[in-house]
Amino acid sequence: MVAKYRAGKLTSPQPPEKWTPSRRAYFQIKNLPMDELLIYRSGKPPDVHRDPFDRLIAAHAMQAQAK
């Protein structure tokens, strides 16, 4: 988000470090934990998602489904 904001590709009323926490609080969104296992798991699915952040989202979904 910060990189997109700085490049002018993401607009928000405030910089991400101020705006994002306020939106998380407003919508009661929790941060997801990220550990080594999740990072390793993000490398396992086929290359349907090449973006590393998309792969982390997929790995989070796989981890939640396994529970």
C-alpha cells in the first residue's frame, strides 16, 4: 500500500500509516499473523498467482481451511 500510495497509484485521504489503522478499527478488521510456515506455504501452490502478496493471501486461506 505504501509503495502504491507513493507512486500515486493509490489515493486515500491520509497516508496509509494513518488511514489504514483507522479503517481497520472502524470495520473491526484484525491483522492476520504471518510466520515462517505461512511464508513457506505461500510457495507451494501452482503459479496461478505470481504476485507474492496474492500468494500470501492464498496461503492464509489454505491455513484457515486446514484448521
